[in-house]
Amino acid sequence: MKSRLACSDNVSLPRRLPPAVIALLLQGLAFFLAILLARFTTIPFTPLSLALVVGALAATLSHLAGQARWWVPIQFIFAPAQVAMLAVDVAPTLYLVIFLILLAVYWSTFRTQVPLYLSSHKVWRALEDLLPPMEGRDKSFSLMDIGSGLGGVLAHLSAVRPDGHYLGVEIAPLPFVWSWLRLRLKPNCHVRWGSLWDCDLSQYDVVFAYLSPVPMAELWEKARREMKSGSLFISNTFAVPEFPPQQTVQVDDLHHSSLYIWRM
């Protein structure tokens, strides 16, 4: 099958700034405040204790600024982690290699706010029961995995239901290359490098997404515009604001995942 994928009381900060930029600005403000504290008090700070103060201030500022709750521990640990890394005698090239690997995996997260999430094996098996039944069908079905990551969902479903056609879209370079190598020998399963916003959803019987809370409202509007009548839109873990699912499947995995299902 050919794809048509072109591929509160809290302080309010400007919403047009990406969360990562806001976090960086707050980290800088926390560092400035910590330096002032060290300068105008007699407290004998060590590099690590000063970094802990920076972390505590940054975490507090993130909470007051209304950032998502997962930013609080990130902000707290950032400065102490920097001090700890500098204290370890590690070759600079190792840091460069680690940075490049992380960049290849998470490079789009800054813009999309969708990190790499991997669906569990139990979610893969739960999806089997949501595919169109084999009995009484005179043609194959099609499924798109939006943000297909390492290709686990596609590889599993294409093996257990070879009567389907499967396409994944992934924008992060390293996961895309991994999944392309993993799926290249499966004739009914393909992955494309590109943005989910460039996908045409109109030709798919099932659209599966495991993204983050941020794009769900916009993705839902795209799905309602493009998906054909009777097709299924399935989201792992993240619901659509103000549009309750027609069906929910609870998955007994480590993360207690939920599959939210809408028939279009």
C-alpha cells in the first residue's frame, strides 16, 4: 500500500515561549539569586551546596511559574548534576558522544514537546483486540502509528495480523533509523521520517498515537477533519481535553496504561 504521507495564583509567563526556554530562563534567574545569596551572606558555600541552592530555587520558580510538574525535579537536579559531572574525570569526547546520542533521540522534543515514549508489550497485545476483525472482510485494513518510536507496535501487529497494512511516522532521527532497520524486511509495514502534522489520516482504518498531553487537542481536530467515518482513533495514556473517549481499555502493565478510543 502506498502512503500519502508528505513527509491560578501562579505567576504567568508568556505562553509563546517553549517550556524548555522558560525552564532555562528560570534556571538562570535561580543562579543569579544564589550568587546574590552567597555574596551578601556569611554562609560558607561549597560548589555542591551552592548548586543545591540553585536547584531548590529553580524548582520553586518552576512551580510558581505554572510549569508542568515534571519540570520541578528536572530543575532541582540540573545544577547539582553539572557539579557532579565536573567532579568526575571523564574525557570531554564522552560528553560529546552522549550529547549527540541524546540529540538524535530527543532533538524534536524542544519544538513538539513530545518525548520518546515506548508502549509496553501488554499495550501491543491489547491493540490486537481493537483491530478490525478478520472474519467477513473482503479487503485488508490499514493502521498508522503516529510517533512510532522504535517500531515496536508496528512490528508486533504486522506479525500477528499480516492481513493489515501498517505505516509509522517518526521525526526523531535515531528512533527512525532504528525502526527502519527493524521493519525493512516486512512487506506490509513501513516507517517514514516526518512530522505527524504532514500526515494524511483519511486513508487509515485505525490511527494510534502515544504522544504527550500537549498536542492532543490539535491532533483531535486533525483526526476529526481527516479520518473517515467508522475508523478508530486510539490514544495511549493521553486523553483529548473536553472530549471523553467512547471506550477505555485499562492495561495491566507497569505504567497502568489506558487506551482511549473514539470511533469517528
